[in-house]
Amino acid sequence: EEILDTTKKEARSLQGKMLEQAKKESALIVQHANQEIDHQKNKAIEEIRTKTADLVIAATGKMLEKELNPQEHARLIEESLKEVEGNQ
């Protein structure tokens, strides 16, 4: 009977340790999943910002092309080139 009691205590202890280990592993998995979700969310937001900026630039360019006469268009190009050269 003493052996049976000892075995039961050891089994309960082992069960508790296994449960505690499972909880730790589960928490770690959840933490990694949350980090990956945050990473993917930030990546998606940045991609949306980039695409939005590209669309705004393209739309602005099309509007300017329609509204500018050829002389004004050439002047803006010349100014932009000078500005780029000055930043180098």
C-alpha cells in the first residue's frame, strides 16, 4: 500500500509538472503568434501606405499633365532636374 501511495504521489507530481510545462509552451506559442501577427500587420500597413502614395503621385501627375501647358510643363521638369542635381 505504501508503494501504491508513493506511486500515486509521483504520478500527481509528474502530472503537475507536465501541465505546467504545457502551459509554458502554450504561452510561448501564443506570444510568438502575436508577434508574427503584429509583424504582418505592420508590413501590410506599410505596403498600403506605399501603394497609396504611389497612387496619389500618379493621379497628381495625370492632373498636372492635363492642366499644364507645354511651356509650364517644361519649366517644372527643368526645376525638378535642378533640384535633384542640387541634392546630390
